[in-house]
Amino acid sequence: MILYFTGWQDAKENVAKHIDWTRMVYNDMKPYISKNPREAYVNYRDLDLGMNNNSNTSFVHVKTKVDPDNFFRHKQSIPPLPLHMR
């Protein structure tokens, strides 16, 4: 598991420099990550993995009950049931 983080104290400092540094480290680490298939720890979502193809209906029903407005959404999140199916 890799966490990429950069921070700075001065708000006037060049933000692009820090973002570029993070991107450089990210690219330098690519040879060391899993490939074909790309993998992540169970409770650590790697958004570079792409879309979630989990169609398990029990998860969908829990997501619909707990987060019906899909506030906690990203590429890999489980979508709630559409309104017409609830």
C-alpha cells in the first residue's frame, strides 16, 4: 500500500512544484505496483483500478439503505438502486 502525500506551510509557495513532485514519485513507483490485474488491499480503494463491477444485490441494497443519495461515491463505489426500483 502506498500513500502519496505532500504538504507545505506557506500558502504563497508554488503549489505546482509540490503537485509535480507527487506525480513524479507516483510515476517512479509504477514499476513496483501489481499489474494484470491491478490489485489493492480490501479496504483501500485505488481509484486507478477503474470501475467497480460488483453487482452483488445484497451490497446494493445495503448501499441504498445507508447512502440513498450516493454521497460517498467514486469510480469503485457500489451505486444505490435507481429510484424506480426502491
